[in-house]
Amino acid sequence: MTAYNKLNLQYISGEWREGNSVTTYDNKNPFNDEIVAQIKLASKEDIHEAYISAEKAQLSWEKVSAFEKADIMENAVSIMKARREEICEIIIKETGSTYAKANVELDFCIAITREAASFPMRMGAEMVPSLVPGKENRVYRRPVGVVGVISPFNFPMYLSIRSVAPALATGNGVVLKPDEQTAISGGLMVAKIFEEAGLPKDLLNVVVASISEIGDSLTENPIPRVISFTGSTPAGLHIAQICSRTMKKAALELGGNNPMLVLEDADVDRAVKSAVYGKFFHSGQICMAINRIIVHESIYETFLDKFVEAAKKLKVGDPSDHENVIGPVINRRAVERITATIEEAKKEGATVVLEGKVEGNTISPYILTSVTNDVATARSEMFGPVATVIPFKTEQEGIDIANDTPYGLSAAVYAGSIEKGVEVAKQIVSGMVHVNDQSVHDEPLIAFGGEKMSGLGRFGGKWSLEEFTTMQWISTQNTTREYPF
């Protein structure tokens, strides 16, 4: 047992303690159902205490020097690098991640925290000319105060740290609620890392709670001024409505139905390799994962044959075996949802050309074909190892199929030339489009986010700086001002 996988307590007001709920949650390994930890859940009262703690601590934290804040961020980076193996071990056990995925996730965490270390130095003021003689205008970048972060189960550590590190680095207090299924890697381990890095107590609070018990108390609480949420579109819409009623800012990264458009002059072999990775990495449980592969009819059969053969070769099973590239989905409910959607698509006319196998919570690749974009597996975000391949005749038809979804998170375009791919990418309504590559990408300096029903706001680099700060105008009248009356 490592130090980190003993974490089974709430982190509230700078103390590790049990929650005040009457419910104890069994945190299970999704591959074999072994209990990783038993956690006494937090109550509404715990959440309110956490917000009060963060609010009080933030007043002092805002005044801490930029260099000290940056040092703490760098300390967190050093801890993550030094403890890579034990951190990856708990990610694998708790989330069903493969070894490769766990390492990719930790690399993302390190990268965004290193970028956040630059934020304290970028919190300066700007002098702006005034219309009024003798007046000086100063525009200060300030922390918003307290940020509430709600993170999901699929990339739990990264999708927490992506908001936590920038929010802390810009002078805010934070209350983090991870998905209880991944409470350690998504929250408690994050708190431990920042505690060891020297973050002041009380500033970061982690509450592990069930939505069925706490309801909207995390979002409705009057203390936070920003709610950062990553998860489903229905939940995100609900959170956005609460934020609009209480004049909070909502930073939302929601669902996707991501297309990969393969044009007539594309390199088929390269496109197949990209499609296999972009679809089946982490069993397809990624908001950016390819959901629909839209292929020109002239190369459709060739692409499909090669794609099926490549998918057949993927090793599936226990994610602790470093050879396996597909592990379990998060729980049995996900298995049932995925298989039910496949059956619905078959009734609607889709054809299964590669039939996967379900063993426990593990699903080997499914590939379906459809002549339209209207079957269930193409309409729905599968969040599992299921791809739907659709042919198209003209370039415009392919673009129209790609855009025929209420979502717009990520996309990919394969073309014979980069410039041709870019011209097509500009016509896809998506926050991110990747030319001659697959759709699963995130970088610490780039604007990450979606269009349409895929979210609000952007994460990464200067865009994260904007999400977790506000601007304050302070003017000084340095000479006597003449007024009209």
C-alpha cells in the first residue's frame, strides 16, 4: 500500500477528517470490484464549512507574494514528478486507466501546474489614458475570491488540477468536489500534493459527497463566484441555470459528439492509426474521443477494412497489465448504457462489422456502420469503445454530417494537404479541430473548450487566467476637477 491510496478522509478547514453524512461510500476498482477505500461522505454542512474556510484563507493568500505562490506551484510539480509511480498506481486502481493513460494524465497535471506557476507574475495592473484631465486610470487583475470545482471520473486528477492549480495560483480559495467514484485521484490526492507543497491550510478544501444527498448546495452557496464544472451537458445546463440566478460565472466543459472527417485524398493508413487511438484510448471515455468517423465513399471500404483489423489487435483486459490498451469502463451502469445504445442503433439500421465482447466492466471494441448520421450510436456520446463509420459523397456533405450534432467540442480532419485540411476545419463548428491527427488533445498553453452544447469558456494558458480572475478599475483624480455644476 502506498501513502496515497490510504486517503479516505475529507480535507476541510485544513484537517483530514470524516464527513458528517450518515453514508459511507465504497470506492471500488472498476476492473475487479475490489474496494480501494471506504469514505464517510460529506454533508451540506461540511460543504458550507469548506466554503467559509476557503473564503477566510483567501484574504491572506491574495496578499502572499507572487514568488511564494509560484514556488508552491513548482513544489507541487516536483512532488508529482517524484511520485509518478505511486500516483499512477492509484489512478489505475481507482479509475480503470491503463498504464499509458495514467502516465498521460499525470503529464497533463504536471504541465498545467507548471503553467499556473507563471500566473502569479501575470496579475499586474495596466495604466489606461483618461478622457478627464488630471485623472489616472488603473485596471487591476484580481482573484474572484473563491472557486467551486466539480470534476468527473474519466480524467479525474487532471480535470481537477486543470481548474484547481490556476485558481490557486491567481489568488483564489478553492472547494473541490470530485466524483465519488474517483475521489482519491480526483480530489484527496490533489489536496495531499498541495498540502505537501506548502499551500496554506484552509485554502483548498476537498469534499467527497453524493449529489443525491447534497443537491445543489455546492453551486447555490453564495460564497463562490465561479463554478468550474466538467461533466455531462444536462448537468452543465442545470449548473449554468443556477449560476445565472445567483450571478456567478460558470466555466463549463461538457459533452461531445466528435467527428473525424476523412477526405478523398487522405492518407488512409495514417488516418486509421489516428482513428484507433482517438477512439479507443481510455476505452473511449474521453470527452474529446472520436465518436463518428465520416469517410469519403471512394476510400470508405479500404478505410473500414483496415480500421476493423487494427481494432481487432488491441489488447483488452486488466489495466494493471502494461500490455493492455483497453481496460474497463467505469461501472456496470456504463456497460448497460453502451450495450443498450448499440442494440438501439442496430434496430435503426446500423450494421455491426466488429462485435465486441463484454466481460465484467470491460468491453472490447465495437465498430458499426451506417449510411446516415441518425442511428443511436452516432447521435449519442458513447463514452465507450464504440465507433460508427459513415460514408459521404461530396466534401460539403461530409462537413454537414460532421456539424449535424448539438455538440461542438473537438474534431479531426484528414486531408491530402494541410492547407486543404485547415480550410475544411474552419467550416466545422467545434471549439477544437485537429488536422491530420485525431481529436484527443490538450495542451497547457492552448484555449481548450467547446461550442454549442459542449460548454462555456476556455481552459489553458492565458484563457485560464481570464476564467479565474476579474478586472477592477481604480481611478485617481490627481488635479482639481472642474464640474459643470
